[in-house]
Amino acid sequence: MVRHKNRYMVVQINETGKEEGKLKLKAASLHEAIIQKVQQLHGDFGVAAIRAGFTAKYFNEHTRVAFVRTRRGPHKFVCSAIPCIKSIENRNAVVNILYVGATIRQCFYFLKNYQQEKFDEYCVKLKTDEEKINLKKEMLNFENVLAIL
Amino acid sequence: MSKYYYLDVSLDFAEPYETEITGVYFKKNIVSAVNQLFGEVAAAVNIDILKYNSANRRAVLRVPKTHYIKLRSSLTLCGKFEGHPCAYTVHKATPLLLALQGDSRDYTY
């Protein structure tokens, strides 16, 4: 048997007009939005191709980052559909692909650095150490995406 | 060899369907079949009807070679025309238009 390969994507969701601050989303919304867009652009064939092994998880409200996993091959459908997404949960939004990796390890590396960078940026606005510790806890919490493995 | 593929296609209904189908509706049905199966990306390519006979609902289609397989599979999987059960029959498919006029399969000995 040949093992199957995956592609992992780190994407950022920006609500139009509100590029800063938190964005609350339901866990399944991004998944639904991507499937809908693939249906529109690549039809039944595209949806059937990406269905197996496809997960999309919202990761962090502060940096509005999400994690997407697809099989290698049909990931092209997903990659081409993601930038075309215009709305999530009836809210206007733009989705940017930040990183595409072949292993979840590489993705975590990228994500860790990215979160750290953003954390430093946000820290400037905070005054007390307590707030900083809380923010760090929230931003560097990887637990909810570990299930993607 | 050739940039295009040509298909000789006819539309058959399960039950008698009297309404006349114009070339525009014929093409619309084909394009929406492609749209359903392969989405807007595939439906955006040029599918042309070179010749259409509304009496027997038979047409000659032209499609870029790269999208021939997509068109043919969409035709196969298309089962409805305006809600009526139907099927497309592909009589002949060729990269050479002249072959539709007659090839070795049509010889009588």
C-alpha cells in the first residue's frame, strides 16, 4: 500500500472593514464555506474529490487563524477556492492563505512563529503583566487543533 | 493534432416530449450539465453548437480538446431536461470534423 499524503493550510479570515480585533466564528462555518465555494467552482466532482480527509478548524480568535487539512491532489481545488470565498456566516469576509505545508509539523512551526510575532505586536497595547500572561495563554494554546492529527 | 473535438449528439426522452427544443435551450441544458458536475471553471469554456436539427434533436458540438472528457462525462451523467427524464446519445466523437461525414465504420460492402 502507498501511504496517502496530505496538505495542511494555515489561513487567515478577515471580516471586511474589521481587520483588527477578535472574530468569533462557529467551528463548522469555515468548513461549510469552503465546501460551498468548491461546489460552485468545481461542481459535484470537486466536492466529491475533496470530501475524503477534509477538515477545517478555526484556531484562534485573536489572530483569526484557521487550519485546513486536505488530501494531496484535490488540495488544488481547495487552494483555488479559498481566495474566492466572499462570505462566512452571512458576514462579508476575505480568506487569505498564509502557509501551505506537507506536514503538520511544518505548519505548527510556522503557526508558532506567527502567533509569537502577533503576540509581541499586541503586547504593546497592554499595560499589566497579568493581561499579557492571559493573552499568551490564549494565543499559544494549540490544544483545539491537536485533534486534527 | 487538432485543437478541438467534435461530437455528434442527440437528445432522447424517456416519455414523448412534444415541445420544440431550440438550439439555445439545447445548449443551455448542456452547459448546465457541465456546470453541475464540474462547476463554473469548466462551464466557462467555449462549447459550440455547429449544427442543430430541432426535428430529431441532434447536434454537432465542438469543444476544446482539453475539455472533451469533461463534456462527455457531463453528457453521460445528465438525466434531466427541464425536469423531464432524458439521455444524451453520443453517436460519434472525433478530433476531425470530416470524420463525422463518414468514416470506415459507415462503409457498406
